Amino acid sequence: MTALRPLGATGLECHPLGFGCYRVADGNAVQADALAAYLDRGGNLIDTSANYMDGDSETLVGRTLQNRPRGGVIIVTKGGYIQGRNLALAQQRNFPEVVKYADGLWHSIHPEFLETQVQLSSERLQTDCIDVYLLHNPEYYLEDIARHRPLTAADHDEFYRRVGEALRFLESQVAKGRIRWYGVSSNNYALAEAAPAHTSVARTLAAAEAVSANHHFRVVQLPLNLYESGGALERNNGGKTVLEFCREKGIGVLANRPLNAYHGGCLVRLADFRAPGSKPPDRDDLRRMLRPLAEHEQKLALDVGGELMGPGIANSLLEIVPQLRSLAHWEQTAGPYVIRPIQEWLQQSRKNLSGRPGWEAWQNQFIPLINAAFDNVQRYLSASQQESSDAVRVQLAQAGYPPSGESLSRLALNVLLGLDGLSAVLAGMRRAEYVEDALGAVAMERVDSREILKRLGTTDEHG
């Protein structure tokens, strides 16, 4: 049986490998089976967010846990993004201190907005009390300013004032029994102190201490992988790394994106893509992969009387995807050029078709189908990238990783699992076979993780 780890000073104990729910949605039987497989194998930490699949990720978690004993399972969710349904809500409510970062992408950690998010997340998760609630990437405030002018000390002071007010609200939610512990998920915690948009765990902790001597700020989350290793190596908290500082202060640390590394300006997938000797898929294979989505889109026009998004999402993907250079190219372009336009189209369709016979049933089936289509696009693109994975294996060996016949994903996870101060690694496991592969890393013999990360390179300043 896998030994659990303390989640900081919360008193909670978590499996060293958490189930990351990014792009996991209610209605997808394959993903539901994957989550069930994770729980059946002893996993007990589920990480989701209000904006993952526009709330449908939380819905899947809530539905899954209703059918099993709740005791011992730790739910982590987050709030801050204003997209999809939240965007429609924000346009109605006019919340204060909204960062309008881009069309279809707003952000806020103001208490008035967070109050709606805690309530909505609780409803979708079907729980009266959320175990851990995180502010989700509050650095959007700094990033937005940095696009227009250099950041100043006053900008950082205002940032931590806003964080402090958000933590004050979350402390009130603890008092009301709606959440147990809270924290922050920030992509910028691992940056060098000199980086303009660096966010500091130490200053966040100081903001929590200003709220209450008995505060419940006990968890942080940040990217950590073979190439973005700042959380383990960068001394940006009074001469200590994030892991060192958090271990000293009793703060649990969750690592996200363990298998998706930004390195050299590109996204590198730290996994194997196809079996030796197998050929990559071709255009006909992609057409077959997208056929369920294409057939469902035709039902919108024929059965509901709705308008497709352009020539149809499946047809557009069939034309766009073969032109992409790599999986990294997809990851860099999918958000602004594919996912957000789909979210906007879906939002408009909800307005136009609400109440029309067949619409609700169509919409409920669409979310898992589009999610499956995105999974297939990634599989199609990644299948041609095994050479990149082989190159990572060579670099790992050069950095001192002992010879191993395990999958690259297991090797990458094993390096992280050996870091002192890390509570859990959050892995995307959308299929049962991914669960099996990832959990296998927990039983592997530990390696000199910190030394391997140092040899692989320094912190990616753009993490």
C-alpha cells in the first residue's frame, strides 16, 4: 500500500500522485472510468477548477464521489477565471476589480466574485465543504499590466493587497464551514525574484498572517517538471526555494504540469507517443477520430435547427490539424484560436437555442465529444514526436538517471516524486491506462532528483 504524505500542516494526508482534472468533463465515460480506477487503486487527491471544461470537470468529480465513500478523499478546486458561463455571469453582475486580459478571458479574485465561485463549485462538487480552495493564477493582474508598461513596486503592493482581501474572504468561508483550507495556485511562484511578474510564497504567507494569526493558508500549487524546475532550485523566498520555504512553514506543495514542459520556447511532452515500429496516423485516421463529433454536429442542424460553427468544428479540425507542426504548436494555438472561439459559439448558441426541443440533450452530449476530439487531436499530433521523447531519455541519462526500461512518463514523474517538500504531483490521467502508467512511478526506486534537475538545466524564466 502506498504511503501517504502530509499536505503541509493541514492534518490531511494525500497520495503522492494526484488526479489532475484539466480537460476532464462530466459525460465522458472513459474519463469517469479513469477517475474511478485512480480511486480504486488508492488515490485520494483530486485537483480540479471552476474553469476546467467550464465547470463540467467539477461536475464529474461530484458525480463520481456520490457513488463512493467520501472519507479520505481530498478535493482541491480553484477560482479566479472568468470564461464561458462565468463570463456571462460577470457581464450581468459587473464584479469589481476584473482584469479583462483578452476577449473571452477575464479574471478576478475579488470577494464578490469568489463568493459566487465557492457556491457554484460546491454545488457542482455536491459537497457542503471543499477541502482545499485555491486562488487560480492571480498573477493575471501583474501580467496584464506588464503588457502595457514596466511593473513597479506599487503594482506588486496592489497585487498583494488584492490577494490579502481574497484570503480574508476565504478565511471567512472557513469560519462558515464552507471550505477547510485555502491557498494559491500560481505559475509565477517558481520565477527568479528579479523576474518582473514573480509572485512570492513568502509575501503571500505574510498577507495571510495579516488576516489572522490562526489563518488557514496551507497549500500552494505551481508548475514543476524536468525543465521547469524553479520550484525546486530557484532561491526566491529569502534565500530558500519554494519547496524549502514551504516545508519550513508547514505549507503543502502541489506540482502541476509534470509531463508538459515549456523548454526552449516550445512545449515538450514528457511521455512516449507510440510503440516501437508502429507508424504515425494519417489524415484518414484523423477523419475517423473526428467522426463522432462530426455526426453529432449534424444533429444540431437537423434535429435542433441550430447553426454550426463555420463549416463545423470537426471539419475545421480536419483541415487545421494536419498543417500544425507539432503537439507544441497545437498547445500554443488551441486556446486563443480553437477553444475560446468554441466557448463563445457555445455561449451564443445557449442564448439562441435555450428552451428549444433537443437542445439540452445535444449540449450535454457535445461537451464529452469535443473533449474526446481534443484528446484525439493530441494523440494524432504527438504520434510523430517519439524522436523528441527519445532525446529526453538521452538527456536524462546524461544527467545521471540510471538506465531504465520504464516509460518516459514514469521516469519524469519519478524525478519529481523524490523531491523533499513536495506533497503531491498532479498528473493528467484521462484514461485508465494512463492511471496505470502514472501510479507505477510511485513504486519505483527513488533517484537523486535535485541533482538530476540541476544537471538538466536551470529554471525556465517563462514558466
